[in-house]
Amino acid sequence: PLLESFGNAKTVRNDNSSRFGKFVEIFLEDGLICGAITSQYLLEKSRVVFQAKTERNYHIFYEMLAGLPSQQRQRYCLQGAETYYYLNQGGNCEIPGKDDAEDFRRLLNTMEVLNFSVDEQNSIFRILSSVLHLGNVYFEKYETDCQEVAMVVSATEIRTVAELLQVSPEGLQKAITFKVTETQREKIFTPLTVESAVDARDAIAKTLYSLLFGWLTDRINKLVYPRQEALSIAILDIYGFEDLNFNSFEQLCINYANEYLQFFFNRIVFQEEQEEYIREQIEWKEIPFSDNLPCIDLISQKPYGILRILDDQSCFPQATDHTFLQKCHYHHGTNPLYTKPKMPLPEFTIKHYAGKVTYQVHKFLDKNYDQVRQDVLDLFLSSRTKVVANLFFGHAQVMARQRSIIRRSSTRTRRYKAPTVAARFQQSLLELVDKMERCNPFFVRCLKPNNKKEPGLFEADVVRTQLRYSGILETIRIRKEGFPVRIPFLVFIDRCLGAAGWALPSQQGETTELVGVLGAASESHPCSQLFLKEQLYQALESKRARAHHLAALTLQRYARTFFIKRRFRSLRRKIVLLQTRARGYLARQRYRRMRRTLIKFRSLVHIYVNRRRYLKVSRASGHIPVLRRQELTRREVVDVTHLEIPAELMGLLEAAAGERVPHLPSLPAPCSLPHGRAVASRCAAAAREVNAGCVVLVPPPALQPDPQLTLPLDINDYPMAKYVRGHFQEPAFGMLTAPLKAPLTRLDEELCHEALSLFKLILRFMGDPGLGGLQETLFGNYIVQKGLSVPGLRDELLAQAANQVWRNTNVNNEERGWLLLAACLSAFPPSAAFDKYLLKFVSDYAFAGYKPVCQRKLMHAMARSQLGAAAARTFPPSLLEWTANRQQASMALDLHCFNGAGSAVLGHGTGEACAHPQCLAVGRGLAEGWRGWSVAMKAGAQWAELAGHDYVLDLVSDLE
């Protein structure tokens, strides 16, 4: 983030273009990164003072203005980005999708990680602020002694810059308005014109920024420098080929670097590849490729390359950009890669490997010279800011070393000539290529799909041009026509002639080619390896792998046969002995177990018969225990016994009671009631016999709770009142004592009558004092079955139940409502539009122990709906579930595996813990899920099986 903020900027073609080249060496020790070194090349300093239309300066300026606190901005006298000349030349100061303030916070975190102190950070921001204020220093011309000279207009900006850099304001003003010429006796101050003063101002800004960038790079290198020599992986990230509307000295250097790297790429990929084929005496037709060495010679060859001419012109005080251009025209006018303009314009055109580029020579000499004047150097060396003084002190030391090297290498005294930017760049490029030649290079080509910076737009012509100029098409061709697989002869013979070696291909063409190559190897040619086509190599490898596979299978087959036979003989002897002992033991155990079982069974039968006789006598006499009768009576709020119920439910209730219930009015049913009631009576009698005593209280098994069942984080955003306002027909919510005139929620017309009848049943269930025991369970299951059979009524049914428990003044009546709501949630969940509202309602207002019961049911249903699993049951709740809901307890079923192991499975009333065999399989150590497994239930001699996605409690309900 640090180098990206200081070295990247928005250009015409890229919103985050790297405006410097970097070579990063990453050192590895035992497979771990132990250090890194970053080298930077040719920072685009001109961008600090000038940006083209729609472009931006370096990111750090905008990030600093957007992210600095107001106190620091006032301390540095900073304003908005649009008020600074160095930032507003390109127009818009913002990039869509880029948050400069957030990037600045990320930059500060990076500085803390890199151990930048607070004083150093403040010094960095002071330097950046001073660069911005320097850009707002304006001049006006006035005449003195018949000469036009520059005078500073904005003295306030001069004082601000001097204060930020801790230098003398008068010295700073002289540095940008006067030129100092040193003689042996004195210093001569020559006033500058307005244009020269602007250049001097811009030169100071560029020097400040470039020295700061170099200092940051050195600080990073010192922190992560490897402690000892180690293997390294180097990554070169360098600017791509550029052809802008205005191409200057920076673009010439960038494109020269790309020319040199393309030449390096051609030499590695094409020349060395083809030279190896010739050296190994392989018949090979050379592939022509674009050799760009003439273009490199045009730019840098001694003595008349363009950069060489530029360096020579930079040494003459009277040389100008025009004289440099005329020299280039004179020496290269006839070169086919060089084109002079048809009109007398200050430009020239070079035909690069990626196309023609026209360069404007304006300020070529100034940008190439780029030296800090001695008076400017002395001014900033006297700065009271430690970082600023150290920056220029280091620069002064570098210049002093260069002077000493020049003097030592010369046999006679001559004037020191500082190296130009072009010379330093060429030297850096040669050192970079020398490093790359010592490595094993890999090339990554980045292609732009379009020149409009738009996503999802692929322009075939743009991509095709880049593929052609970058040499990718020639690379593909040489790989296709060449021999990419090379194997030493000894390795090939060992693999080919071994016991499990290669078999020669069956195709005649491939066989001839392989034999021809092998025959050539046997002659006295200095060949060392075998060259193969990729297709032939894959065919040979496939046959070799097949031979190894068959050999391994044969070996495994014989080994397994031997071990299995030996194990079988040993097991047979042991089994015969074990069987004789076990049969006698089991026979004795069976006899004792049968005797104990028969005694227990006889006592249970006596208990059951006596209990049945007692209950029959009690029902015949019409007596209900006094306490039970009082409990049932306390639940009545208003008289609901006059509300009608369906005839089929009436028959079930009479069968459960063993007689007709006189105070339960019924609705007509289409079936024959006497016959239906007789059948229902027999079924109820059978159910009482089967289910009597089947639910018992047991201690819970040692199982871990599910930590994933937690309330949603946004549960407080779903109050029940919000659902009432949005989904109820009338915005009223609270207990009703009379039947509804219209459904609570918005339903289809064909479901309205069903909803009204359903509400009457809910009133009867909650307030009828005559319901109890098996009748109560049958009545509740009838209501739940309505919701199962008609999915459209489920939310209405849950809403009606919730409505009746809200503000219910009768505690017993409210408890019946919560029991019904828990039974409904055991069978089906609410819709996705209602589940969170109901969960919020249950969490806030549930009665007594029903809160955890209903919460768990709802959260299990919501979790299953997110996984796409079917949520609704097939049958209403079983006797086990009703009993667990009444007592707010958990359920447990005994699980027995066919290997003899057994355990208890804990459920919570929704059937999910016992629903999928996946839960059982995972508990037994099987991680593949429920597919391929089933759960079977044994009732007497009868077995019933479930698929992996069914509910176990549905099977229990069905058997009941």
C-alpha cells in the first residue's frame, strides 16, 4: 500500500497505473520468506507538476487531503484538492469506486507496521503539503534594467512552504527567482524570467517528491533486508508500452525499456530455442520473428543513438530542444525506423515493436539534466526538519561519490559532468537485464481487453494487436512446431527398456518418428537428449502408467489370495470351537431370560386388565376426578360449547370417550355416521391398548447441545406489530371471545370458510372444559391436520393461535393456546415471511416453559429451510410429542444398530433430531450423510422402514 500510494496514479488508460518500475527480490529459506529487496526505476517526476486531461497526480496527495484529521489539515494549511494547481490540471479529482479516505487509513496502518515514528509521518506529510503549496506559487513579470524578470505574487505560499520545510523564506524565494553562478571570487545572482522561475519552482517540487520516494524505498529495504544469502524469486513489475496524446521524455525511456525487455524475451524464447535445436542436430525450419535490435540501436547505440545525442546536447550550455531535434534528423533521417514530421514541428516518430509513437521534444533537455542546483541543495541542507535535511544530505553524498569516481578515473583534471537521467536509466536497465540473465525467467503478459477502462467489454482487434506485437503468436507457433519435451537418453532408455517401461505406439507414423530419432542418436553425433512432441510423450506415459497399473493389480491379487486363505483356515478352527461353547451358554441364558420375562409379562397383564376394568367402571358412572374437573373448568373464559364441530371429529371424540358426548354440537358429514363411529370406536380402543404406558419419564442421555441454534442477529427488527400492520386485514391483535367474521390474514376466497371454521375449533380447544386426555389430543391433532393438508392455512392457523394468547386474562386458557401453538410448530413451520416475526413474539411473550420449546422448534425449521430441506410433517404429532409439549420436556428414542450397539437419540419436539438418519450416522462416526441409509422401527413382529429424508416421529404417529 505504501509504494502504491506514492508511485501509482490515474492515467488515460488505467485508474491505478504504476508510474515507476520495480524489481522485487523475495528471498526464501527452508520454503519461508526471509527477506526482500525492492529496486525502483525511473519514477515519473513530471507527473508531480503536470497531468494531462482526465488524469490525476499520485494517489498520496488525494488520500492525504481526504483522510487527514481537520486539526492536521489546519496545521499544514491544506484545503480541497481542486484548489491546488498540481492537482486540478486533469479535471476531476476523484476516481469512481476508490475511497481515498479509507486508503489513507490503510496507509497509516502500513506505516505503523513498518515502524515509521509519529515524527517521521508528520515530516512526510509536511513535505507533501509543501509540494502542493509550491504549485500555488505564482509569478508576474516586471521590467528592470530593460529586462523582464519574475516576481513572486503569492508571498503567503512562500512563507507556508518555508514554515513546513523549516527553511528561510528569503532563501526559498531567491532559489526560485534567481540563478546563482559561482566564480572563484563571488556568487553572481541572475534574475530569472517568469518561465524560468516556473521551471525552478517545478524542479524543487519534483526533487522533493523523488527524494522522498527513494527514501521510503530504502526504509522498506532496510526493514525487510535478508540477514544472510539465500535463494530468491525476483518479480519485475514495470510500466507497459505507452502511446499517449502527448509523449515526452518519460515515454521515450519507458518504451526503450519495453524494447529492451522484448529483445530479451525474443532471445530467450526464439533464439536460444532454435539454437538448441541446431546444436542437437534436429531437422528444424527456423521460424522468422520480429527482431527489434535495430530499434534499440536507434535509441541507445553509441555514438549517435537518440539518447546519446540527448546526453551530448545536455553538456552544452547553449543547446536547446531544437538543436537536439536537428541532430536527430541529421543522423537518423534515412533510418526506416525513424520518421521526420512533414511539417516543421518539434517532434519525431519511432517505429517500435508495438507500433509507431510520436514524441514531442519540448523540455527534453531539462528533464534529462534534472540536477539539483548547489544553492537549492545548501538551502535544504540547513532545514531544521530532520527528514528534509537527511534527504538532501544523502543526495549530496551521492553527488560527491560520483565526482570522486570521475576524478579518479581521469588522468587529467577536467570539469565534473553529472550523469544525466538517460545515462542513469540505461545503466539501471543494463543491470536489471544482467540480473534477469542470471535467473530462470518466466514471462507474464498482461493484455487489455479494451482501451475504454470498461468491464465486460472485449475488443478483439485490441487484443489481437497486443498478441501480435508482444510475440505471443510466435511463441505459440514455435511451441506447436517444436519439441517441448526433452528427456536425456539414459533416462529414456531406462524407462523404455525396463520391466514396466514404455511400449512403442501402435500408429505407424508415431513409431517411425520415434525410431528415426533413436536411430539418429546411435550415430556419432554430439546429441545428449531426446526431443519429443507433446502428443507422443503423453501416449508413451499413458502406456507406461497402464503397465504399472496392471503389474500392481497382479501383485495385489496374489498377495490378497494368500492372506485370505490363511485367515480363513485360522478362523474356521476358532469358530468351530467357539460355536460349541456359545451354543450351550446361549441355551442356558435363553431359558433363564424366558422364565423372567414370562413372570414380568404375567404381572403386567394383570395390572393392565385391572386398570382397564377400573377405567371402564369410572366412565360408565360418568365420574371425573374432582381435581381434574376443576382444572378443566378453570380454563373456560366464555361458553364455547355451543360452537359446532365437524361430524368426523365428533365421531372420533365419542369413540375416545366410549359414549356420545351430549354437549358437543356437530356439523353434518357426507359419510354414514353409525358405521364410521363404530370403526372409530374400534380404532380408538385398539390405540388405547397399544399406546397404554408407552411414554415413560427417563433421565436424558449425555448429548452435547447444538451450538449453532442461536437467535438471528436482526430478530429485533421483526416485532409482531409490524407483521400485523403489513399482513392482517385489520390492524388489530389480541384475544377474541367470539368467532371471526373474516380471516385475520389475507387469504384466497376458497380458504376463507376453512379459516373461520378453524378459529371455532381453536376456541373450543382452548376453552371447552369437557376436553381432556385422549379427546384433547385427538381434538388438537385434528386442528394440526388442517394445517398439514392445506398449506395455505398454516400462517393463518399460527396467527390465530398467537392472537388468542396475546393479552389473555385467563392463565389456564392461555396455556392451552401455547400448547396448541407448540403442537402446530411440531408439525409444520411458518412461511419465510412470518417465521422471524413469530420467533420474536415467542421470545418476548411465551408462557412459562413454552419459550425454549417454541424457540427451538422455530429455529430448527428456519435452519432446515435455509438448507432447502422439506419442513412440513406428514402426520400430526404423536402421543410422545404431546406429552413432551405438555411437560415442556425433551424426547428420547432408543436406537439400536444391527451390530448390537445401542444408544439414545435426543429430540426437542420438532422431530429433526430423530428425523434424518444423517444425525444417527454422524453419531456413529459416518460422515457421508443420510444417502444410502435408512431407519427402521420395530413394533412387535412388524418392521417399518423410512427413507433418509423422512421423519421418524411421522412413523410413530402413523403406527399410533
